[in-house]
Amino acid sequence: MKYYIIAGEASGDLHGANLMKALLKQDTEAEFRFWGGDLMQAVSPTLVKHYRDLAFMGFLEVVMNLKTITQNLALCKKDIESYHPDVLIFIDYPGFNLRIAKWAKQKGFRTHYYISPQIWAWKENRIHDIKRDVDKMYVILPFEKSFYEDKHHYPVEFVGHPLIDAIADRTQVTEIDFRTKHKLSDKPIIALLPGSRKQEIRKMLTVMLSVVKDFEAYQFVIAGAPSQDYEFYSNFIKKENVSFVANQTYDLLSLSTAALVTSGTATLETALFKVPEVVCYKGSWISYQIAKRIINLDYISLVNLIMDKPVVTELIQADFNTKRLKKELHAILETDKREALFMEYFELEKKLGGKGASEKTARLIYTDLQNIS
């Protein structure tokens, strides 16, 4: 079978790579063509476009890059027609993927969606597009199945969360090797996960690094995103007691005492590593003003959304400042708070459904293709 996969972000690259590996176990003659990143390219060389050329953060940034987005849509459609796959597999990234899904359905292509767009957070009216344009939907959050099936009468498959597989299957680094390789001291580590896009990294690190001087007993280590070069981070690591690790976020989290994390998939990854965290977010003023008027959620972090309560502290926009961050970081370094978080994290992992998301999704995709062939 020929598979065309579209992932537009770093997390999609991770999940796409694991799905490709699982598909190869189901279909030993599988052929891939995809939009993604380095992890997917390590499975198959046929990368069309890297996600670093696709990711635009916020409403204003999208408007400013409309020409590039339009060109990418045209390139994608032309490439799909040329390749003529047996199935298109969309991984999150809804602004782009739902446009391609509409076109693909009109052209008669089979469409599968792995990792649902977060329409339960905003743009719920996209359900009409999904019902029309997506043949099969695979969801990874436990509340999404009820959202789709009970509220919107659209059948979906809950496959569990692929991060559990990604974390469980990794090779554990030894602490002494990791510290030696990256020239780290013996101080406990506070990990800084500032995101993957230049705009958000600048905003996040400016505030995150403002508390360094208040925690001299710890060392702060920035987790470099695979989409950014070392040179971009160089200005941020000039402070004493600040280090940098590129493309080894999981190794870093496995050895960290606490973490400051930009809202997104990384909040869930940090929780699955059982690391106490403070969730941070600050966007452009106009993007935030628009977002808070159209997003109908009590929380922004996946941890709190899944647990449906404030398990981790969220510092959003004006609340994300030096004073508040210092206070909340002190709190998660205290024994009582840490023990309570650990218990919540174990409950969170149980809710996510255990291992096997990639394998289950691959099996369902391949079975569907066999049934219609």
C-alpha cells in the first residue's frame, strides 16, 4: 500500500514516525511519502516538506504568512495527485490538513485522521467538515470519544495516547553519561521547555530565565527544539547556571527535578515522566485577545484537561511573570506538593489507556484498506 502522511509540527513528526514503524509491521511492502520531520525521515527518506517550514504560531502570524500557506497547499495537492496514494493520513495540524482533506475527498482519496483536531476547544463547527471529509478518525484523549460519538454522533476509535509508547520504548540514558556529555554540574536539574517556534521560544525564555538567580542550588537546562539551530539559542545561554541540550528532551526530563513548560504536548510529556511542572504561556497581545474570546476551556494544559481539575499550575499571559513563576517553582520543589503531583500523574497515565496506540492505529488503517480493496 502507498501511504501519504501529513504532520505539521514536532509532536506530529514523533507520532508519525511511530505510526510508520507500526504500519511496516502490518504491511511489509508499505511505501511512504510525507510532510513531517527528521524522525519520520529516519523511517523513510521520502520527505516532501519539513514541518519547520510550515509552523506559524497565532492568528496574526498566520495572516502574515498566508501567501506561503497557500503555496504549500497547492504543492501538497499536486504532489498527492502525482503520487496517488491508497490513503491519506492526517496528523493533527487542522488548519492545513482539513483543507487538504476536503480536496482529497472530492478527488476520491481515502482519508484517515490520526490525533483529532482539538475542536472541543474551539472551532467546534469543524465537526461538519470532519463528518464530510474524514473516513476514519482515531482519537488519543479519553474524553474525545464521548465528544464525537455522544455529542456529534460521529463514530471514532479511541486508541490510547502514543506518548506512552514513545516514552516506554526509549533507551534510558545514564545520569553520569548525560551530565558528562553536556558538561552539566552535579546540581539538581530544572528543565526549561520553551516550545518549538522562534516566536514562542523568545517570549517564554525571557521570563523563564528571569528566575535563575533565585535558585542557585539548581541548574537550569534549556531543551532545544529539533526545528531550531544552536545559534538561535546562543543568546539565551550566556547566563551563569544555564545550559543547553539539543534534541534530547526525553533524556533531560528523565533526570530533571522540576520543569517550566510551555503549554502544548510537552506538558503531558513532562507529566508522564513524573516531573513536577509549571505550565507557562504568553502569546502576542492580539492573538491572546482573540483566543480568549473563542476558546471555551477551563484549562490550557493537557494534564488539567484530561484530569478535569487543576493538577498543575498554569501561568497564562499577564500571570506569566517573574514574581509568580518564582513562587510556583518554589512550590513544586517542596516535598508535600511533589508527592501530591506524583499521585495525580499516576492517575493521569491510567486514564490514557496504556501502551499500543501506534500499533492499534496501524492495524485499523491497514484493515480498512484491505476491506475496501
